Amino acid sequence: MIERQRRFHVGVAGLHEGPRPAFRSGSRGHCLHAGETDVLHLTTAGRGDASPASTGRLNHLAFACADLAATRARMDAAGLA
């Protein structure tokens, strides 16, 4: 599942993989950047890891795009409405 998320955010949303901070021992995942800024951390839980805390009302994220036509073309190519 995490690889599918990474492929979407890199291939369709236009982010790129960058250096990942050392969050804690055994932490796994990807740090995705927009330009030089890290904007999205994808992580997975391993056996024995605590359940993730509720995000409360924060259940989505949004990015502005500078080239709507190119963004739509990438989404169309990926089969997204």
C-alpha cells in the first residue's frame, strides 16, 4: 500500500523523494518533497508498533499547482477523474 501511495505522489502529484529524517529506530517509509521542502511523510507500522493516533479533523491534504493543464494530463494518464 505504501508503494502505491509513493507512486501516486511522485508520478501524478509531482513530488519527489528526498532525504528522510531519522524519526526513530526501525521507522520505515518515504519523505516526499515539493522543491526543497519536505511536505509529506509516508510511514508504515511494524508488528508491535502502537496504533496510529486519530488525526481528528485533519483527514486530507491539498497542494496548489502551477500548471493546471499538465496536472490534469498526469491525472488523466493515471486514469483518475
